[in-house]
Amino acid sequence: MVTSGSPPGESGQDALLLDRWEGCTSAELRSIWGVPAVYLFAAVGSTNDIARRLGEQGAATGTLVLAEEQRAGRGRGGKSWSSPRGLGLWLSLIHRPPTGAWIGQLPLRIAIGTAAALDHWCEPKPVGVKWPNDLILDGKKVGGILCEGTWEKGELRHMVIGIGLNLLQGRDDFPPQIRERATSLRAATGQPISRFDVATELLDRLQPVLRAQSSEALPADLAGRDVLRGREVQIRGAEDARTIATGVAAGVAPDGALVLTTREGAVEVRSGTVHIVGGIG
């Protein structure tokens, strides 16, 4: 059943609440997934916005917001993220990192954990990671991560981890401008895909990721998933798209920065949009 309501974060804009997702109530999903709370919606503006407001109201770490559709889903730099009804996994988690955690690592850690979850359907080929937050399958984007922090007087109060995964789309389900660059798990593998199974595998994989301490190195399998390593890339500003740096990607620094080999030497990049010269986005 779908009902109307005004959930946290919708700024008075009605969202459609959902009684069940993939046949399960929120209470059942909370028990199955081992999280403190699950909020289900048929349609919202953005799951990240709702999770952020819940975090501000004191919701526990691990609280999950899941929607069938996002009307205003977004990626890094405010770019829109196509989130059609019933075709993907659109969710956000509230996370409070331990004191001293390297926040710059978080999008990469989540991306690696998510890629490992999707490997279950993609073996023997691993799902690739494009720094800092994109998931790549067969050279096309299959998902993305958006981590957003809420700060107060210079102190991090909580993080919201948004995850968008294309699961069931066919080519024509994507907007025309991204059809050549996007794919879904079903389109890439030719397998039947259960959204419930993907969500369960994902949340199981993310539990140890979210418990990681700042002293822990990035997972060793990043090197095998890094679609940028050895490629010539341009780093462009998120606001004005001007080129900040050009070089060959040489891996990732311990704090999560992208390392470039440029004519001037090694450069560490911590922000910006990456474009592969002659390649993915």
C-alpha cells in the first residue's frame, strides 16, 4: 500500500510512503538486515536529504532510507542521477565515523565494498571502481556513491552514504544523454536480478567497511578494480569544469587521494571530476 506523508527532509513536499518493499515490511527488513531502522518510500526527492534530516534528529548509525524512485536523485557536483521507479536500488545510510577516521577514504571504501557485493552476479570479471565513487561494468557506469557530511562548529556530526545501483534497466530506460555510458546489472550479465538479494548482499558487505578504523589500509583489491590506473586523465573543477590537472593515474594514496603522474611530478588530487582521455565520462 502507498500513502502520502511528509517525511523528514522533504521540506513540506509530500512523499509517498511504502508499506512493503520486495514483499517485506520495514520491520522485517530491519530484522533481516540487522540495522536499527528502515524507512521505506515509493517516491522521494532524494534519499540522502531524508537521511540527513533523520541524522540531525538523532537517528542511530546504520539507519537506512530506501525508495522505489527518486525524483531529484543526485551525484557528485549536484549532477542529476536517474532513479526510475522499481528499476534500481536507491538507498542512503546514516554513518558516524570513529574519531580520527580518514573521511576522504569513505567513498572509496563504500565503492569497493559495493563492487564486491555486485561481483556475486558478475564473476569472473570484477566490477571496476572509478575514483572516487563510480562503479563500472563493461566500461559503463552501473552505480555511484555520494557521501555527504553534516558539520557543526567544525566537528563532523554524521555522514550520509547514498548508494544508487542500476539493476533492471534496459537501454531505453536510461535518459538519451547517458544511454551510451550507463548500464544495469541485468543488461550487463543477462541474469535475472532480485533487488532484495542485491540489497542483502550489499548491506552484508558494508558492515565491516563501516567498522573500519582510520589506521586500516584501503582494501588490497582496489588495485585490481581501479579503472583509472595507467590511464591519462583530466581533473576538472566541479563548479566551472576548468581543467585543474592532467596526468596519468598512478593509484590512490593512503588517505584516499588520487595520485597523478604529471610533467611536474606526482600530484595528489582530493577533489574534482575525473575524465578519462578518450574513455569513460
